[in-house]
Amino acid sequence: MDTSANTRYPIVLVHGLFGFDHIGPFNYFNGIKEALNKAGATVYVAKVSAANSSEERGEQLLEQLRALATQNGLQRFNVIGHSQGALTARYAAAVAPEQVASVTSVSGPNQGSELADRVRQALTPGALPETVAAALSSALGSFISRLSGRRELPQDALGALNALTTEGVAAFNKKYPQGLPETWGAMGAEQVNGVLYYSWSGIIKGSLFSESLNIFDPLHNACRVFGSFFTRESKENDGMVGRFSSHLGQVIRSDYPLDHLDTINHVAALANKSVDPAGLYVEHARRLKAKGV
């Protein structure tokens, strides 16, 4: 029996914008919980709003961590957040470090997302297009929540968008700076207030035709289109988050040949990737175990 990833504290996975724990047989963290379980880890998947601010989602996460701690006699958790889930996890660790042993950001927009900036710029505040888009997006968040069988959670798509822009994340970072690099592209502190901080992410490399079966992956093609809107990190992004924007704490690697959705193993297994996305989570659990958390 493999116990190599049997961490001292359980792992909690936190999804990003418009994410879910599972819808029928489909899991947001595709095959990742199963891979971690097989390697001996205890894993929970958080249920937070599909669309809301990082702070609101963080409060929801904290509520669940406290409930899990009470129900199971647990002390702390290793929280791994994908995309906006990284900001959600960072909030929880900053507010209640006694509940969180480590935070790991996977493709997290820790300095904001240029894609969110472009969307924000396209929607004039208070104008009808913004109002309609916000209503439809919030309704989509509610629909996703119902499909995944969650308790009803508040949805605020406009709040989520504002929270993911460079400006929105800068404001968030002023309040919750733990683990952030002091200079652009550098690493941050590995430990702050007793919480360990890590990150990894990927970038889209080469042409579409150089990436094997990715040519048949509509999600990858969408990420390529989204990546064309980037300016500061035009050559180094995963379609939704820039490479250096993702840095937090000890940076394991930020240029894996993976797009934003590959890092949660969506369709990646069909594209003959040189990196096994699920394997990165198992490897990291072993790293956390070696650190004593």
C-alpha cells in the first residue's frame, strides 16, 4: 500500500471561477483526488461560490475548514487552490493561520489576470452590457451550483471579475501579502506566520501544430485565443494567467508546458503531455509530507 503522500494534515482542493467539486461523473480536479488518495493522502474538495469575490469565497472556505476540523478532530489543512482558488486559500491562511498548514497556488492570478483586465475594460461600469453580462454570469454560477448538488451559495460574477483584475488583486494583496514576492518574477517567503507557501503554473509553448493532439482540444484552443489578449506577459501565459503573475512563496516551476485547464488535468491526458498534471499534485503532497505538514 502506497503511503508516500500521506501528509500530516489533510489536503483541501479549492476550485477557481465557475468551478465546482463535481457534476455527475465530471470532477473539476479531474483524476487528481483519486491520484492523491491512491498515494495515501486524505483529500477533501471545498464547495465555494462558482462566482464571487475572493474574500467571500475565502469566508466560505474557512467555514468548511472549521466544520471539518470539528467533525473529524483535525487541527489544520494543506490547501491547494487552482486559479481564483489560490486567492481564496490565501485569504483563509491570512485570516486564520491556525487552520491552514500550507497554501499552494496552482495557476493562481496572484498579481491579477490580464484577461480579466481586458474583460473589465470592455464593460463600461453601470452600462447595460455590464448589467446584462453580470446577471447572466451570476445565473450561470447558480446553475453550476445546483448541478453540482451544493447548498445554495451567493453568486456575484461582477464581484469575481473585479477581484481578478490587476487592480483588484493589488488591493487584495495590500491586505493579504503573505507569500508574495517582493519583486516581479521572484519567489516569496516559503513560510509566513507558520504557514508554508508554494506555487506552480504553466505556459502555452510553441505553435498549436507543435503540441500534438492539442489541435483537437477546444479548451486549449480557447486558452490560445485568450492568451492573445495579454501584453505584459504576451509570450509567457497559460491563456488566463501570466507566468510571473502566478508566483507565490516557493515557486516549484512556472513554465510547465500546460495551459490553464491542463493544470487541473482537463483533456490533458488526451494530448500526450510530457508532464502528468495529476502527478504534480502527488509529488507536491510528498513534498508537504517531507516538510512535516
